[in-house]
Amino acid sequence: MSRASAPRASARWYRGDCHLHSVRSTGGELAPAQLTAAARAAGLDFVAVTEHNTTDGYADWVDRADGLLVICGQEVVTRTGHWLALGLPPGHLVDWRYGNDNSDGDDRIGRQLDDVHRAGGLCVVAHPYAPYPSGTFEYPYQGFDAVEVWNGQWASDLPWNADNEAALADWAASLVDWAHRPAAGVGAGGWRPAIGNSDTHLAGQIGVPHTVVRAAGRTVDALLAGIAAGHSWIAGSTNVDLSVTVSAGDRRADIGERLDTGGATATVEVEVRGVPSGTVSAHTDRGTAYRVVLSADGAGSLRWRTDATESAFVRVEVRHPDGRPAALTNPVTLV
């Protein structure tokens, strides 16, 4: 779908968790009031309600939001994969009774994606490598607006696992594929933004991880526009802060933006806080390009120079000393 992104001068960063379940979902143990209170305590600005195959109960969240923006959504649980419909009108229900076999010759998932887009919503691939029945995503990614590369469902005991590593590797490979063929922009024919969510079912999971979105305001339309444009990065907790700027002369670009270098050398500048003794690394279509170690107090910076002939894009990873991610960014593209 096409959404206008926010001019940098009028925008700010908002933290949100777009994959939450209450007692209305299988395995959910928390009431909406407990979840909204936990989101506020975690320092989040917005959340999305994504109950399994229902939008019932959205009003219960809104009634208890107390200043927290609550986006209406649904986790669409099909036979061969789950996906998130974000930004639905309250009461709007997305059909889930199909699989990828297309046995009746009816492209029902395609019609559902179109329906969500017509309603002004986003469609997000959920936990594509989840190793349980129906959890592994078997549909083509065509028509989806973003992919959940970091899912924290098991965050209480295993905040990063092989399923997430596989999703991240697959997404990173898709960026390289995009960079090596004639395409431009985000979405159809371009690169697909990454997001991260907690997939909260239990206490202590909310916000681990979450997505930090640059938007013109804390509204549903503005936040969805930021996500669709890739103006976002994933944080392992609200203790982690990050900024990325790529500049060439008097031109500069932020996460998710395109920098016209004019043939000049570009400078990549990254500032990180909240990851003691971790590492911050710059990645391009050629692989890991540069890495530095952060100080024991968790603060540090990376400064590295490249150009559009060497790097079609630059994205950033911040990891803890044990290798677990603390932050992952969408790319800045260079031309």
C-alpha cells in the first residue's frame, strides 16, 4: 500500500508493541487492563491488539488505555501461517479459514490482504519460522507490507532463538536480492520493512521486543505510515536507544530513507545507549562492513565511511556480549 511518510522536521520517534494477546486468545493469561498498565509501565507510546481470529474486545482495551494509543488489529491464524492485520476499523473481521494449498482455486488470502488495505490497514508476516503447527509461514510474501523478524513470545525464558535468527537472515537476504536487481522504493517491487513485537501472552513479556517508529504524530495513520515506509527500528527493551544518520555533503538520511550521494562519500554515524559491552555493526549488501565494541556503561558510537558503489544500503545491528540482539534497524539506501 502507499502511505505518505512524515517530513523529518515534523516527526518524532514513538515506541510500540504491535502483537499482543489477552485472555481472549488461546494461551493468553492477562486482562486488557493488565496489558495496558504493563505497556505504560514499560514506557510504550502505543500498542496493537491482535487477538487470534477476532477483533472482539477492542473496546475493553480502549476503555483502560489511560493515554496509551491502542490500534485495532487481529492475528490471522490460518492453517499454514499467521499474519497481523493492523489498523482495522473496530468490528472488522479478517477471514482465516484457508491455507496455502489453494485447493478450491480461490485466492482467499490475496482477497483478505486487499480487504485490509482497502480498510486502511497494514498486513504483516508474523513469526515466519515459528516451529509449531500452522506457525511456519508458507505463503508468498507478495502483498504483505512488513515482516516480523523478531518475535518475543518466549521472551520470559529465551528472548532470542533460532527461529528469530532464521527470520532475520531471510529478511537480510531479501535486502541483498533487492539491491542486486533494478527496483526502487519500499513495498511492491522494493524492500520490505522489518518490525519486532513481543507476541505477549504472559506477564513480563510486553515490549520485549518492540518497534520504534518515526511518525508525524501519535496517531494510527501516522504510525502505520512510518511502519510501511520502514522508518523504524527494533529495540529489545526501552532501556536501549539508538540513532542512525547517513550523510553526504549537505544531504542526510535517516532509517528507512534514500540518500542521493551525488557520487560523494557517505558518512554513517550511529549512537547507542543501553547495551553494556555490546557491539554495534554496519551491514551492507556485501555483508558485515564495520564493527565496534561499546563501553561498559552501554554507550558508544560508530562512524564509518562508504559510497553508493560499495554499499547499496546500510543497516545496523546492536548485540549484547552473548550475541543476542539489542537493536536492529531497517536500511538507509544509497544511490
